[in-house]
Amino acid sequence: MIALSLAEIAAIVGGQTHDIPDPSATVSGPVVIDSRKVTPGSLFVAFAGERSDGHDYAGRAVEAGAALVLATRPVGVPAIVVDDVVAALGALSRAVVARLGTTVVALTGSAGKTSTKDLIAQLLERKGPTVYPEGNLNNEIGLPLTALRATGETQHLVLEMGARYIGDIRYLTGLVPPRIGLVLNVGSAHIGEFGGKEQIAQAKGEMVESLPEDGTAVLNADDPLVRAMASRTKARVLFFGEAADADVRGENVHLTDDGRPAFRLHTPTGCSDVTMRLYGEHHVSNALAAAAVAHELGLSADEIAEALSEAGTLSRWRMEVTERPDGVTFVNDAYNANPESMKAALRALAAMGKGRRTWAVLGLMAELGDASPAEHDAVGRLAVRLNVSKLVAVGGREASWLQLGAYNEGSWGEESVHVSDAQAAVDLLRRELRPGDVVLVKASRSVGLEQVVTALLENATEGEVAGR
């Protein structure tokens, strides 16, 4: 964070100072919510959670070098006390970014936010210092923490914004107003909370409503609900997609023999060919979205194509591909799941596994409400249509819906199996995997299916693999 005196911070957040001998002392280090991550000059923010209370670690944080604690009660060390720590953190981020004058890029969407954020970051870093979220810090706590990492040298601040309810994105854009706002898609994620896609579109469109007249709304021309958001903004509109009228578009989209997307990139300033390192055709839309942002900020078509062709995955457990010494390939996409991302991952598995035996280890897609049975059933059916060799449905009733969909689509029988948990999936795969198999692992975060990949990579020996 930029250097601020303790008195300045107190004024910004409207808090009371306690146990501060020198109000002119400065916070010059990062803002952290984990006392183990404190470095000299840090601001430690004490949150009271369900399992632990950050106030109990305030003394430890100061001993480790924190210059200040932001808290809701005095803690016996230098602190600013406020009624609402979340609101104070947001106010601090708003004030700091306003002082910097950096270009703020914000994105939202039902699927692909984190992958697209990673692509945008890798493109914009070619233009200058860029700050972006680690993982998917996209809520009222994570977004300010990301924004407060910006310094006087930061040229671009990329922010991911998530929403569970109408008004969430309006709140986040109020904290750090973007100049460029990107909406990727409107899908089924959190449909249980929102009640329908129209409500999701209403929430996501708050992004473009926040933009100034001299800003830019970057919208997906291939998604009718996103395209319609053009009428909700006073900013200039830039469309991306495969549609013929998209300003930044992809043509001749196809997959390489190993499942990597390739296409011809068209921008208003030129054309260039892209072959990505990432896996799955769904990354084409993500790449075009990132390309549109990069074009808006001055990169040429050749620069964009080169960067997209070199870009990798910055966030864990998003189509993370690892090959074991015995030739078994794992696709770890276990961070989260919704119907759109689940289907995209299955299509990527089918493309990667041509001529090989493929496994789909799938679990719960959360927060789907009344649509949950039908959506899980549809994913199971798609696995059959894509000729996935084996479906392992992990968990409770949602997993049974996955298996039932697969069974009813193709009478799979032995090709689909329902197991109780991640360990049962590990035990099954340990017995049955063969060299050359491709294994996709995906479910909502609460299922913890990344444990499957971790166990099978850490404990694999030649003797454990069938056929060796």
C-alpha cells in the first residue's frame, strides 16, 4: 500500500485511535488479514470470524512488525477502532485508489472470471506494472485487499467482482470505480439465490451502469443477455466474441490435436493468429474478452496474440494439467463448478482424450436451487454424449443425479459409478487407472476434490498403476 500516516488512515475510515504514541508514524507495508503474513510496516485488519477472532492475534501481529491494527475494539496495541471493519477496509481502498490515478479494469460474469482475469493480467503486464487478485478475491473483503496492493508505480489495477445478490456489484464498483468494465456471460451460477437468469443479468449489468461517460463497457456479443447491457451504460461499448459484428472477434476457431484452442484474432487495428497453452475451447471467449481489454489499452493485434499464445494459468485448480511419470494425465479443475463450466470442462476432456481412456470425476454443483436435479442430470448425460469412458460421481444426492443422467442417456452400467467421498474416488482410481488415461476432476469448492489429484500424484508408484 502507499505510505499513509496513522492519523491519515483514522481520518479516512472515521475511526478512533487507541494506544498510538505517534500518529505521524506510517503504514508502508501490505494490508493483511492473516497475522502470519505480517511484514514490517503492515496494517493488520482484525476480523471476527466463526472459527477465530483476529483481535486475539493483534498483539502477535504488532510483534511481527505491523504498524497498526484496524479493529472493532481496543486491543492493547496501536489500533484504529471502527464500528464496521469491512466498511472501513472498503473506504480505505476507495481513498487510496483515488489518489493513485491508475487505470481500473473490473470484470464479472457467471463463469470464467478468474481465468479471464489471469489472461488480462498477463497481457497488461506487457504495458506496465499491473496489480490483480491472487486466486478469486472478488468480494467485499478480497477486492479491497487487492486494490490496496497498488502503489504509485501501478499502471493497471485489475479487479474481479462476484455477486450473490442484486446490489453486490453496485457496492463493489462504488468502492473502486472502474474505467473499463467487462461482462463475460450470464449463466446459472448462484441461480438458486438469484431466482433466474434475468435476475443474474440485472446483477451483472450493474458493472456497466457504474462506468463514466469516458469509460468503456466490454461486452460479450455472443451472449444475448450481455449484449443487451449496451443500453444500460453511458460509456462507449466494445463487443467481443465470434459474432460477425464483434469489434474484437475470433475466426477459424478450432482445437489442436491435444485440445488447445487456436483461432485468428481480429481487432480494429489488425489481425494475428493465436494458439493457446491452455486447454479447452471455452478459453476462446475468455481470450477474446482479455484481447478486447488489451486493445482498449493500446496493445496491437500482434502483441495481444503473442501474449495470449504464451499465457498460462496463474490460479490453482483451474484446468491445471499434470502428467504422472506413468503417462496418466490429470486435469485439476476442482476449484469450483457450475453448469456452464462443468460442460466446458467435459468438452475439454473429450478433446484432450482422443484415442485415450477418459475419466470424469465429478461432484456437487452448489447453489442451483430448484434447477439442481435437472442440471446435474444434464451434465451426466453430456458425459455420455461426449463418449467419456468412465464417470465417477462423488458425494450425496447430487452425485446420484449425475450418475442417473449418465445411465438414462446411455445405459452405461459399469461405465458410471457413485462413490461417497473423495477418498473413495482415490481408492477406485488407484485400482483402475492405466497408463495413458486422462482424468478430469471437478466440483464445487466445498467438495474438496482437489484431494483426489493430490493423493494420486503424491502416492503414485509404478506398482499401484494397473497394467504396469
